[in-house]
Amino acid sequence: MKFTVFTPTYNRAKLLSRVFESLLAQTYKDFEWLIIDDGSTDDTGKVVDNFSIIAPFPIRYFWRENKGKVASINEALDLAEGEFFLVFDSDDWCTADALEVFMATWNSLSEEERGEYSGVSCLKSFVNGKIVGEDYKRMEQFGETYVDRFNKRIKGDKWELIRTDVHRKYRYDLSSGERYLAPEYSWLLIGKEFKTVFINRSLSVVEYQTDGISKNNIKHRVGSSTNAMKFYCLANQCSTSIYNSTKSEINLKRFALHAGKYGLLSEGAVIASIMGFSLFFHDKLKITLRKKSRG
């Protein structure tokens, strides 16, 4: 099997039909749909049962106690049967030729080249057609890595098709008691060893939900501050510019404060510590105001 399309979901029974309809419309048919239900209390299980009755492709559904999206991805990597792993969020949908384009792009590499590459990355767009963040005009289609993308500071969410064997090697190293870790953590680790094909085309459509991770990113990073520190340590290691290394150091100080690791403030540049303090207090204020606005 070529693709494992993986959907982590939590109380999104009303939205899953968009993913299902996207998969029904695919022009490339060699895939499975793997779903991990992260403790939903709505009708997600019944909805998936109804999909399974009519689906022309295999659907595998697993319910478990709520652990968070990142833990779901790690678990899905053990369950995946496809050569490639594609995270398809429950509030997204995609073009009918998405899997076909991914496959054709991968097949444009020679057998020898494929050993050097981890997969393919494409753009995402909003419902109105506007690209999320910026496009890939500053990226070379072939020969560059996620580390290059990070250092070019390409903004916005993108869609990643990754070889399952590579992704299993570079999972999300979650700290005990924490649930969130930036997706880029795994991608930077991959980028230190493998190249990626970057295609300057949107194959995914997003509609960020008010309760989703994207719109509550600060809350999730603060709640998993040790993981945030882990990401910024890696980002600092991968930085090739003063801008990126300074930004990473500032954020490292910021989340060290959230984690109660005050000793890190005495290490490195004083300015980074001051900026880290400033962002720390801004986070606290933002979270407090959000709680008050929600009653």
C-alpha cells in the first residue's frame, strides 16, 4: 500500500465528512484511511461506521483515552501500513488529485535519488483560495531540506507527505505529562539527514476551528513548556543566521520561565533574557484575558 492517510480527531463528528468526501474523490486509489479518535464524546464512532459501509478503501478506526494530537501521530506511525504517511486533519479537505500529484512528484525522482529524500511538501490554502502564509517561490523544488525551509523563514502551515520509515525514525519526543510539540520538531530532525521535494502548489484547504491547535497555539506551547524548550534548542542548533539563532534563544528563555527553569536565564545573551521575560509576561496577560473573555 502506498499511502496511509492519517486523521487524528477529537469531537469532530460533524466535520469528518469533508475528509471522507475528499478521499472518495481521489484519482489515486492505493491508500488506507487510519483514524485515531482521541477520546471523543460525540458520535464520531458511529459516523466512521457509516463511512466504512460505503467506502471503497480500507478504514481503520481506533478510540483511546485523550492524550493529544502529537501522541496520536506517534501511535499512528506504529499502525500505518502505507509506504508514505500523510496527516490529514479533521477540519481540512483536499483536491481530488492530491494523492496523484504527490505520487507523480515522488516518481519523478530516480531510484537512487529516492534514498536521499524523505517525501514531498506542498502548500495549503484558505477557502477563499489565498495561500496560508507564503508560497514556495523561495524554495528550490529539488535539493533542499526542512532545515533550509526553516532558515529561509517560509511562513505558514504546509502539507507534508513523509516516508513512513523515515518518520518512524524521527518521532515526537514528548516530555512526561506534556501533550504538545511543534510539528517542525520532527521535520527539522528529518531535514538534518534527508532532502524534501517542495512543490509550489496548494493541494489542501484549511478552515481553522476556534477550538483547534492553530488558533490556540500559545496556550498549547505554554502548557507544554518543556517540549517548547526542546523545540527551540533544536531550532537553535539548525539556525544558520543570527536572526534565527537569536529568535530561538529568546523563545528558549521565554519557555524556560513558563517551565520554572530560571537557571537558564543566566546563560547566553542578556538581551535574549530580557526579551524572553517580555514575551513570558505577554503570554501570561494574553492567556488571562482570554480566560476572562470566555467567562
